[in-house]
Amino acid sequence: MQLELRPGPGETLDAICGGEVQVLQRRLGYRFSLDPILLAHFAVYEGGAHRGRLMDLGTGSGIIPLVLAKRLGRKDITALELQPRLYSLAERNVYLNRCEEQVTLVQGDLRQVDRQFAAGSFSHVLCNPPYRACATGRSSLTMEKAIARHEVACALPDVARAARYLLAPKGGLCVVFPAARFAELAAVLREHRLEPKTARMVHPRADRPAKLVLLHAVKGGRADLTVLPPLVVHAEDEHAFTEEVSAMVE
């Protein structure tokens, strides 16, 4: 079957990473944000994910594996996606970017990873999980958005269980999550023997509170958390990225 690699009705073709990565997206469906781009770079440069077999849980349109493969030179990437329509979109994006040798897509549920993968078979797991509890935040317009953004099909403990199962001993999990839920994130990971090792707060501007946290945890690691200097997204002009973020997205 030949895949359609041009945008169809209701779709856009967007470029990031200086045009290195081309992404087909739906105008009214789930659209990726800055979060997965920050996560991919954090995982490689701070989480040790520059080598070893890697899993992206809930890949959506495939943005994390594409950035890892095209911008960060990673290979041996597996990406898991639950929703058939998003899986189909990710498949088109992998071929559009000629990443089929680096990226393997699998359709499935992260709550049932033991049915599709061997235990301890990955060195690194990345996840940009749903942030919002079902009763909080603005309601998403479509179920595709709702599943991606709200804890409808999985919650944080599901991500932790999947990561613990997939990771080899001393393997690393990297996640991006709301800074307001940092304590909850650390507690849930520790319950599943995933010890937080490196954290970096993400601030919209230098004078504003953190909105996100990037966290690297190690399976069976010792308690020894390093908090890195903050990552600031926007300069004084709120429409312009800081130099560090510009280097990731432009």
C-alpha cells in the first residue's frame, strides 16, 4: 500500500528544526506543542539517551522519534501509539522524513506493553503523557485531543508501570510534566522503583513561575537528585524564543 505523503483535506504540513523535520498534522485534531521537542533534547543531552534502544510511549504524530532521528542522530527507536488515526499519521510522517530505518512504529496500548515487548528490552523510555485529570482543564474538542491531553486512556501510574517493565536495570525514563505536579510525579515514579535523578524546570519567561518540569529517572537508581538551571522559553519579546530554545526548534 502506498502512503499519501502530501497533506490531505483538513491537514497541514509543518516544518521544525530548521526544516529538517516535516510533520503532517490535522487542523482540528491533536497537534504537537513545544513540549515533545524539549523532551527529546533533554533526553539526549541530560538523560543519557544518546545511545541504546529507545521507546517513545504515546508517540502521537511521531514528533519525538522524528526529532531524535533527524536532528539528534538517534537510531533504533520504537514508537507506540494507541489511536489508529494518529498511528496512521505517524506512519506517513516516518516515511515522509525517510526515517523508516531508524523508527519502528507499533500500534498498541502502553497499559499492555507486556503483550508486545519483552521485559527489560529498552535502555531508555520517553513519554509526553496526558497532563490533565479528566475533570480539570478545558474540554478537548475531539476524542483524539482528549485522549492525548487528558487522563482518559492512561494516567501517570500506567506510564510508570510501562516504563518499569520496558526498561533494563539502570535504564532511564524521561518525561515532561506540569511543574505543579512535580511532587506527585516524583512520588509515583518512586513507587515503581524509578528514582528521579535529573530535573529541569521550564519557565515561559525568566520572571514567571515554571510551567513544566523535564525529569530523568533511573530504574533501580539511588536517591540523588540534581536540579539543573532553569530552561526559559521566551525572551523579553513573548513571540520570540530564547537562544537555547531557538536552537532546538529553528
